[in-house]
Amino acid sequence: MPPSTPADKDMLEAEEGLEPDSGEVYPDAVVKISRDQYSAFEIKRMAEETRELVVAPPFQRGLVWKPEQKRELVESILMGIPIPVIYVFEDENGKKQLVDGRQRISTIIAFMNNEFSLANLKMLPAFNGKKFQDLEPIYRSKVERYQISVYVIEPPTPERVKYDIFDRVNRGGTRLNNQEMRNALYIGQATDLLEALSKSKRFKKATGNGIKPTRMRDRYVILRFLAFYLLKTRKLDFKYKSDIDDLLAETMKRINRMQKSEVDTLKNVFLTAMQRSHAVLGPDGFRFAPTNVNRRPVNMALFEVLTYFFAVTATEACDAEKLQAELDALKNSFDRSGYFSSKVDSRSSVDYRFGEVERLSGSLEC
């Protein structure tokens, strides 16, 4: 897995046990990249008609281009000047996600849709004031036939390698953490669901507002629960081998393929778990007992495993005080185990903590 970035370390300071990566470098990863070329007309058709190309993900880095930058790009195209190569990710179904080049591609499509006029051109002043539809046919054809070089990152390139590539071509003043990358790369029902759940009153109440939205920390911990829930309930075809980033990416892709009714069911599972947790454990349920007088932060691994417990256990019929005592005892055991402060993504750690809550769930007499 990719080494921790400064952004990931910011997350580590905020929630106890938050370990976004498994700590393994990928020495033998298969990276498959091909070079292709598309005309501006083909790019526009892929983005608007066939939907083969996703141009505008919800997460955007940097500033939107100013009008003069857009006009200069079109002028360069009319002059036949090559523009820099763009990068796309391609999934197993052939759908492409634009990684680098969004401003250039968006500008070309916008001009061909007559959304802005040319102005203040230095090299081709005769085109000032003209939209695409106002160009003579020979120049409209020149724009449509303009060739754009594209690097296509194809399967089976591992998800963790994709994140590194994404980071390298989009790197600015602040590096992205892995959840921000996922949010940019897997736009769809998954990103919509994570946003809705992170903003839900039940989530905020059950966590005592202890997981902040900064750098998508809240969406990250929620996604981890959803991933392990789908994995444990056999609704996700994936064999976990300590590869958390691959699991989370597979989960987002799976949610994007779900029927709306399935997504609604998943949403209700999470919200019900939040309601049950607060009813039994209150707003500090996902924190370990204080050390001395210091209140400890929300623990990520504890959050996902207890949320799973409340998702699969109908606790409404249980004696709340008795159940709270049993869960407090389990939390103390968890705290002593060491599995919740380091190597939380290892297979042994995952098997241990989920095995313990499944054992407790199966032994309850409610």
C-alpha cells in the first residue's frame, strides 16, 4: 500500500486508531498504461452522449480557469498547437474517469457548445467575438478534428497504485488523502450516500460530533463500516487480505452498481445502527474509557466494529443496562488487546475484533 501522506497523518491525529494504509509498499504491482488519441469531437461525444468519459467529478482541486485562459486554449487549437497530454482511469467496463486535464477538456466542450465567445486573441484577432457556431465550416472542422493525446490507466492496475498516480498528476500545495481520492474517482451513488450519512443527525448524535468532516474523515470511517458490513454479510465479492484501500474502492464501485432500493436499505442499516448505539451507549460509545481525566477521541476501528454489532443485532428487546455492561467489558478487552491502536487493517486484527462482536451478538438472550 502507498506510504502515509501528510494528509493521512492529519487524520491520525484526529481519530484514534485511524490507519488509512496497510503499510506495505507495492514492489510488484502491475501498472498498465496505454497511450491513445481522440479528436475533440470524440471527447465531446464520449462525455455527453455515450457517457464513456466522466469529466467533472465532485471533488475539484485548484481554481476554475479564467475566461482569458479558455480563450487562449481555443486559439492554440485553431493554430494547431499541441496541448499537454491528459490522464484517465478506465474501469473493467471501459468507463473512463478524467484524472488530469479537466479544465482543458471542459473548455473545449464548452466552446463547442457555444457557451463563450473568443476575445482579446493576440495571434488570431479575426476570430474575436465569435462563438463556435460563428466559425466558418473549415475552422469548425479544425476544432472538431483536433487530436488530444490521452494516457489511459487500465485494469488490472491496483487501486492503491491509481491513488499514487492520481496524487502525482494532481499534486498541489496540499496532497490528497486516500478518501479524497476515492471521492474524486468513484462519483455516483457511493459518494452521494457517504455525503448523506455523514450529514445525518443520527450519525452526529451517536458520535457526539466527535468525527469532523475535515479532509473527509467522517466519510472515511463510514465507508469502512459499509465495506466490512457488505463483506461480512456476503454482499461483496472480495477476499480481504489486509488490503484496505482495495476493499474500500471495491465497496464504492459495488454501491455505484446497486439498485436504488439496495442503497436505501444500506442507508437504513447504518442509520438504525446509529440509533441503537446511542440508545445503549450514548454519545461516547465509540470512545475507549478515559486515561486519567482525559477524554479519548473516537476510535475508528471501534466505530466500525460496534456499528456492525448494532447493524446485525436487534438490541431494542435487550435490557439496556445489562447490554451496556457487556459492551463496556468488551471495549475494555479491546483496549487492552492492542489491535485498536496499531496495524488495525491487518487480517488478524480484523478477524479478532469482528469475531468478538459476532460472538457477543450470538450469545445475547434478548
